[in-house]
Amino acid sequence: MKLSARNVIKGTIKSIKKGPISTLVTLEIAPGVEVVSVITSEGAGSLKLKKGQAAYAIIKASNVMVGVD
């Protein structure tokens, strides 16, 4: 797999919550550290995602927001 994104983080699928339009996928990238992504349910089906499967969080963004209280 070759990508232009530079932020590629390997993890394990911890949970998949499928809805009619979108699917919430949680990857554990280190013990107790998770990355959550919302993807289309059609895309999740095409990838044949399964809990416990190795997967990658691929982050490509032009902006990163930071907020504080």
C-alpha cells in the first residue's frame, strides 16, 4: 500500500458500530490509546472489517484544531 499521507498509524480494530449510512470504527493503536473514525457503511463493507483485525489509521488533514477550557 503506497499513500501520500505521512501520518499512518497501525492498530487493531477494537470495535465496529455499523449504522445504515455510517460506521464508527475504533482502532487501538497502543494499550489504552484509541483512534476513532467514521466511515461510510458501504466502505466498511468493502473493507470487510472485523474486530481484532489489523488496520491502519491514515490521517490526511489540512487543518488541526486545538481547544482548551
